Amino acid sequence: MATELSPGGPSESKRVAVVAYTEYPWDPRVRREAESLVYEGYTVHAITVRPRSGCSPTNINGVSLHEVPLLIRRGGKARYIFQYAMFFLLSSAILWGLHLRHRFTLVHVHSVPDFQVFCGIPPRVAGTSVLLDLHEAMPEILAARFRLDEKSPWVRVAAVLEQLSCHFADHVIAANDGIRRAVIERGTPGDKVSVVYNPWSAEESQSNPTSLLGELGMLRGQILVHAGGINPERDLETLLVAMARLPKEMDIHLIVAGEGDSDYVADLGRLARDLGIGKQVQFLGKVSHDRAIALMSLATVGIVTLEANPLTQIAWPSRVMEFAGLRKPLIVPRLSFLQETLQEAAQYYEPGNPDSLARELKAVLMAPDRLMEAVAKAAEVCRGFEWGKMRDSLASVYRRLEGMRVA
């Protein structure tokens, strides 16, 4: 994912601080956006969370890293509040210290959480513009993760914090039109919210798919791949049950590459064994983005599973674009934004219904050639979100904010 510097190199008059509650080397959106700023001639400092694997290099492709020693773990509300609060305090201190030395012209804050944007108060008072980048919609996250009603006090507080955060920021970026629509419906002016979709490009993986097949001991059969986070929202249980209901002679294998709670991953392994498909499922753990793309290129069909909840109804998974770029027939859940965007470019199953998914899988696996028109349509849809176009959109927002900055 390296980005070449622009011919003029970084400019001392354009200095950006990127703040993100994430492990920078493993976050494609944060990393590609930061590197695109280097490409545009900005001096970029990123304040992020130190990876569990250890400290990152102090500079990656022109971006100077400042990592907070905080372990990110999924858990209950108390755990999330603690982690968010600690990162807010520590990153705010680092940001202010860096600002005193570098005098940033812009602070680019990624959510979640939305209130992280308030770490930019001191620089903003000094005349620096603040940009809020919404990866997700926080009220929908709370409702989905903790099975809360939209009228729950927690969800209402999240909606208020979201609006306060958007009001404070000079401009807001949403990761897709579904999130933009939700934020505007809650009260943010439409002209204050731009859309920059998650990074995607047609670049090929440098890993050798044939070698990967040999490493995995999978030299035959039809392959399904899940590459991404492993949590209940991905609804891999439905995929496992659907696999078990397909004829054995179809010889289907599933590769699960990604990170998740160890207990949850163990539960999935037990479910696969109980269903009699334990030997057909391989859990690889966390892999690089390049290796993930190589694995996805091995798939017979691009399958994306999600449960139905307020968050997934407005979701646009990067895996959809990656499978489309690899020219794989798409099978996705029948969720509002996915269906609105893809229309006839995918096959749909009812979320949480393994029989529905098994029917679609069987139909696609037995006759993938009949879906070539849908494959072409999916590729055309996703070309509208190519990173070159998204990078231009991001650069346009930056130029707009530069015009607003106090000299």
C-alpha cells in the first residue's frame, strides 16, 4: 500500500496531525488516507494505538508515527469507555505537544469514538482546522453491539455526542452514503458532510496464490474465504451451517483469515466440528492486507456475511469492493444499503437464514458462468469508489479547509 511522494516532497507550510483509535499498520483506511496526504505534499504525523505485536517503525511511507501504549480489546460498555477515555487523554497530550513544535495547519480525527474530535480543541482555538472522519455511525454501533433499542439512553447519548462532534468539526467525512444520510437525518447540515469511501484499488497482491494453496494443503475443491474481523456481526455461524447443508460432493472449504475474540473463534471451531465440517474450515488468524487479497483471489465466489442490525443496514464492507475487483460473483445479505448500492450486481440471501444462504451458494457454485453479467455490473459499481477518485475527494476537502484556516 505504499504511496510515492509528490515531486516537491513534504511542505513545511502544510502540516497535518492524524488522530485515530486504531493500530495504524493494520488499518487500510487510516493508512491510505495518511499516505495520500504525503503524496499531496503534506507533512503528516499520526497518533494511533500501539499494535499488540509491538511498536511500529517511527516512519511508514513518509508518515511519522506516535503510538499510545494502550491495548484495544472488545468487551462490555465499561471496557469501551475506559479504552476510549484513556486514548482521548493520552492522544490529546501528545497532539498538543506536537502542535507546539510543528504548528499543524489541520487536525484529521478518525472515529470511533466521535468525541475524539475534541482532542483538537487547543489547536482549533489557535486557528487550526479540524476534520472529523466517521468510519461508522456510533449510535448504530451501540445498538448493534449491545442489542439496544434506538430509544435506549445509551443510543440517545451517542446520537447527541455524534451531533456535538460534527458541530465542533469544521467539516465531516463519512465512509459511505448510508452513514452520511444517517448523520444528516440526525441534524448535521448536508453541505458539511462529504463522502470518502473506504480505500480500494485494483492493485494485485504480491503474494502467490498458488503457493498459498500449497501452504494450506488445499489443492482441490471449491474455496470460500472470509478475510476480516471475526465477531458476531459477521455472522459466520450462518455460513458454517449453510456449508453443512450443501452436498458433500461439492467439496467446499472455508478459509477464515482475521482477528477476533479467542473464545468466539473457539466457539466457531466447535460449531464446525459439531456440524461435521471441521476439516473443511481453516482459521489462519491475522494476516496482512496483501495476503488477504491473495486468499480472496482463490475464492470461487465472493461471499460476505453479516447479521441484520442498525449498523449493518448502513454498512458498505470493503470486502465487497475487493471481491468485485477480483471479478468474483457476489453473494451478500439482503440489507438496505448493500441492496440499494449493488442492485442486480449481486445475489442476495436473507440474513441469519442458513437455508437461504445454502440455496444461493449452491446455485452460484454449480453455475458461476451464468453470473458474468452481474460480475461486470459489480465491477462497474465499485469503479466509482476507486481510490484515485476517493483521493481526489479527500484532497478537495483539504483544500476547502485550508481556505477556512485562520492565518
